[in-house]
Amino acid sequence: MRAMVQHSYGPPEVITLQETAKPSPGSKELLIRIQAATVGPSDCAFRQGNPFMIKLLYGLSRPKFAVGGTELAGVVEAVGEEVKHFKPGDRVLGMSVKSFGAFAEYKCLSEESPLAVIPDNITFEEAVGVCDGGATALTFLRDKAQLRKGQKVLINGASGAVGIYAVQLAKFFGAEVTAVCSGANESLVRAAGADFVIDYTREDFTKTHKAFDVIFDAVGKRFFPECKRVLTANGMYLTTEPRMSTLMQMMWTSLFKGKRAIVATAGLMQNKANLTYLMELTSSGTLKAVIDRRYPLEQLPDAHKYVETERKKGNVIIQF
């Protein structure tokens, strides 16, 4: 099978197209022929081995797993004899958060992995796109913030893969949504449901006179001390960036009532129920996939380069 392989950390060029052995499913595994995958900032971070924590977890001198990629959508080609809930021919959405491997034509996943059947009215690209940012946004807004109707939420990086689905989910949960993005993306985030838009090139949201119940920094660009001033008395700051300083602030603020800082490894917290829920919302039209660019598998390095410009809107999709 064709796979995009990297044997060292470094720039996008370390990823090369190679022929590798097609995997065979174990007794409790599904063999999935992949039809679509996504590329995001986390994929670029793993490729670079930066921050250093990545090397501590996934290989000091070179990547433990040569084929990257977490989110995938495809067709079940075969199943192990103990698989009970999936069958050949099923269209499925999956996440491979422990061993990666989405940037290849085939991947075996345990039946216990985060997996969901894709409804007939959703394409592979739409499914994997919604999963890419939607799963993270769902974990932060529903599970961590427990966002409620009538609350005021600000989403920084609202036009990115996590942010654009955070806007849609926050609106679905009944919140008043303020989106922070460039002025060029205002129409995009308003179409997603934003009530108010702040152009970060013209205004610093941490200096606004408005207070928010939840600030979700979906791009990890602002710090808790900066955002604290515009949080309500019991407001919550959420970030996707696990900085040591934020981890310390999270532990400290958890000891007292008042404003809190929260960081979470959302990818490791995903499950079947979350993916099924996202597919239900997408099938009903509540969530809409936002796809910026598409690249064929062999152009994965170019996809990485584009993601690193930090100008993408929604998802970057890899096509098979």
C-alpha cells in the first residue's frame, strides 16, 4: 500500500511517499481502506517533535510511528472474527490517537477505538473534517465548560479547524458567541453562527469592556493572565495549548472559587459516543463541514506547509 512515511523529525520534506506492507486485522480489529484524512497544527507539531514533550512520549531520536495522521474516514474492508458491531462495507469515521497511521491507504483499528458509522448523507471529507475540529471543541465546550443557554462565550481563532466548529457548537448550546478572527474571515464565522466578531488585527479582545463566562482560546495564542480581566467572576479560560504555566494556573485556580484556567488533551479523551454525536449533528444540518483545501496523499508535505502559514480556514483534507 502507499503511505507517507517519516523516519526523522524535521521540515515537511522529511515525509516521503513509500510502498509499505498492507496490514491485516487482528481478532478484534477492523481493516479500513482510508478515503479521507485531515492535517492540522498537531500533525505539524508531531512531525517536528516540538514541543519536546512529543519526543518524550513518541521517540527521542526519531518518531516511534513512521506514519502520521489521527483522523480518518473510509470503508471497512475486513474485520477480525471477534468484531461484533462493524462489518465489511460500513462507512466509518475513526481516530487513531495512540498509533496514528491515517496517512496511508489502509489502517487497522481496534473495535474499541473511537469509531462511528458515517450517515449516508455525509461524505467522507465532511465526516473527517467535522471530527478534526469538532471533537476537540465538543470536549472543551460541553464537557469542560458545561456551556449553558444564555452564557457569553468568546472563541479566539474562530475561523480555524477547532474554532469554526466551536462557534457552531456554542450556538447550538444556546450561548451568545463572540468570534475573534481576522476581518477577512468575518463572513465565515458569522455564517457559522457568531453574534459578534472582533477583528484581532484592529482590536485586542482582552481590553474590551465586555465580560465573558467562557473564553476558549482555540489556537493557544493568549494566556490566562491576559484573559482574566474579561472573565466574569466565575468565568473559565480554556486553551488547547498545554503550556507548563497554564497547567500550574489550572492546578492553582482549581483550589478556589472564582476564575479558572482549564487545559485538556482532548484527543486522548475521545470515544465512540462523541463521534456518533458529531455525526448526528452533521446529518441533521446542525454542524456543517468547513473545508479550506484538499491535497492528494502524495502532496502531504505541501499540506503541512499550508497549515504552518496559520491562514487556513476550517479543515485541510487529504484525499485518497
